[in-house]
Amino acid sequence: MGAKRSIKKQMDIYLKKYPVLALTGPRQSGKTTFLKEHFSKYTYVNLENSDYRNYAINDPNGFLTEYNRYVIFDEVQRVPHLFSYLQTKVDEDQIMGQYIISGSQNFHLMRSITQSLAGRVALFKLLPFDIHEMQQAGWLNDDFAVNLQKGAYPGIYDREIPSKFFYSNYIQTYVERDLSELIHVKDLKQFRNFISLCAARAGQLLNLNSLANECGISQPTAKSWISVLETSYIVYLLQPYHTNLNKRVTKSPKLYFYDTGLLCYLLKINDASSLKLSQYKGSLFENYVINEYMKQHYHQNMLLEYWFWRDAVGHEIDFIWQESEQLNLVEINATETIMTDMFKGLSYFEKFMPKLIDSKTLVHTGLFNQKRSAGKVVSWKNIFKKG
């Protein structure tokens, strides 16, 4: 039995409040398995199947008459014109939890939802396993580097696929399938090189001109390719937090990968020992920790905002998340040795807006937690555990 997905609790709540629930997320993040196992009273229809797809395309009214309630439509973005018929159907029937729709291409799915199902759909995002899901399943290693390098995609654990093979196949399938539908890449080798160049910049400010020049493409092409990687849940951009502390703050976003296993594969880091010796160790651990906060928030449907902060003289906060108008500050250090000066960015930021700060946390690679006057010291294993 695989890991229990914590998003189930929230989806159960909103099945009673909305006629349609939509589940997005990366390919292979476990959406299909999760939906089949946890919503067994629903009829499952995969629109990748040409028979179902042709039925939905050629006779949408007949299709929805047959599949009229408690149905999961997987890869629903494959039949975009079905959404307008779904709108009419749910408006007429007024049944809560009537349909669950799912898809891997966020761009197409979200465009169809906003055009036809706005106000009728509750949105959820299923990412690869978070730490607590892996811990409950008995898959979490006490060595942060093992988990970071191996990644968190379900197939690596519940099907015991070696991570190197999994990610090699993932890249090939992703490039050949998803991208061919979103953009016309004339040179797949060049695009793979672009993804690898992005990997080397994970945790850094995004400089599109530099990235484009190194890859041998135009800046608009680099921007377009980044956008495609975002909509396909390969990378995301963390935006800078703007305050009145100092007008000379960084305005460029930082680039991160949704999964550090894929990131390590692209960087040719094949085991935990190599990771600990790698020049990328710090940025990899930062990426891993930020992912963890975001995954747990998404899986609990918390709908929060995220930033980093950096000014012109070197003050920096690695990660900021906001809940109920309060800011939670996170410093991330790939070390078990906690020094007082590691809190200086947190303390500097707090001086200017103390009433806005809910928590200050330093996350490290060890297994211990401490409470210090400057903030909490938290193990990577205890990310987002309150108290």
C-alpha cells in the first residue's frame, strides 16, 4: 500500500461545497492512483483513451448523459470543448461533488476552467510526496541527502523504480510528449541543454539574458521555455518580497525545481555522498526545504503566498510565507552547526516590521530542534510542524 495523501481530507470537505473539484500537478505525482484508490464510488474515465475521447468530442451531450454523476475525468484538458458542456450540466443538476477533473498540463486545464467553470470548481494541487507522507509510509531516511537525491515521485517508492532510471525516462517522455504539445522545439538536444542549465542555476536569481546566451537562444525563447517548464511543473519562480525597508531590493525572481531528485539527475549527482561534496549542496538543500513548505501547504489547501527577500547590501531571507497577514521568515542552512550570525538576516528584517512577524525559523540538515531567543532552530524532518 502506498503513502496516504494528506490532500484527501481537504478534498472531502470541498466535495460537499462545489459541483466540480479539479486536481492538477506534475505527471507521475500520483494523481491517477490517488483518485482511483480514494474516490472509489466515482466512475473513472481517462480521456487519454481514444474511445472515451472521441465519444466526448463527437457527442458531448450523450457522453455527459452516460457519465452524469460521480465521475472522474482524467486528463480532461485533452477535450477542451467539454468544459462548456460541463458548465451547463452542473448548473442544471446542482449536485455537489458531481465531477472530479484532473490533468497534468496546468496551462490548458486552467485556461479551460477560467473560461467555463469559474465559481463552480475547487482547485487542488497534488505534488510529489511531502516529508510527512513519506514518514507515514516508512520511506523517509534520517539522512536528508538520501531523500533529497532520490526525489519524491511515488513511482520511485511504491514501484521501487531506481531513481536514475525514473528520471531518465521522465525527461524523455516529458520532452517528447508534453512539450511537443505546448511549443515547437526544433532542436530537442538544445532544449535538454536548456533544462540542464536551469538546474545549475537552481536557487539563484533568474537572469534570462545570461541563460539565453549560454544556451545559444534568444531571450524571448528562453522566457517562453521557462514558462513551459513552469506550466509543466518542472520549475517555479519565487518572487521577491517588496517592502518599504529599502527601495534597493532585488526585483528578479529565483528559480527552483519542484523535485530535487530530478534536479540531482540533471546535475549528475547520483548518490547522497556525492551530494554532500557537491558545490551545489547549499542551493539543493534550500530548494528541498522550500519545496517541503510548499508541498505541505498545497496538500493542506492553505492557499498561501511565498517570497524571498534580498537587499543591495546583502541582507537576505531565503523564504517568506504569509498566513493571516502575518509573515513567517525562514533561513535555510546546509549545516548541523548553528552559529549566531545565521540569524542576522531574520533579525534585521524583524527590526523594521516586528508586528508583522509571526515566526522566525532556521532550518538545518541535522535532526535536532532548539528554541533560541533569535528564533527557532528546526530540523529538516520537522518542517512545518507547529509548536
